[in-house]
Amino acid sequence: MSTAAMPPTSLPEQIAERVERLLARHAALQEANTQLAGQVRQLEAERDTLRQRLAQAAERVDALIAAVPALAHAAEDEESAP
């Protein structure tokens, strides 16, 4: 069917079609935005958990580093003991 055989649409009809397309696009974008916002919240929670675990691991490493001189000194004392 050729477009020449179709009657031309009036300006109000063209505007109505464009408005319908815009409304459909707006709804799709709102849904995508909602999904992306949920992903952001999930990733932020995961990031916060990882930051907490990293801080805990750093504390453990710092404690081990602080204990090294005392352990080395204790080992020297054991070696020099009769």
C-alpha cells in the first residue's frame, strides 16, 4: 500500500500522534530510571559493605605490623635463654 493512497493526516492528528509517542517514551524512561535508581542503591550498599570490610582488614594488618617488633623481641629472648 503506498503512502500516496492514504489521505493526509490533519495537523491535530499529527500532534496527537506525536504526543502519544512522547508519552510512551516518557513512561519507558521513567521505568528505566526507576530500575537504574534501584541498581544504584544496591551498588551503594555493596560499596559500603566493601569499604567496611576493607577498613576491618586494614585494622588487622595495622595490628599485625604493630605486633612484629614485640614478636621479634620475644623470639630474640627465647634464643638467648639457656
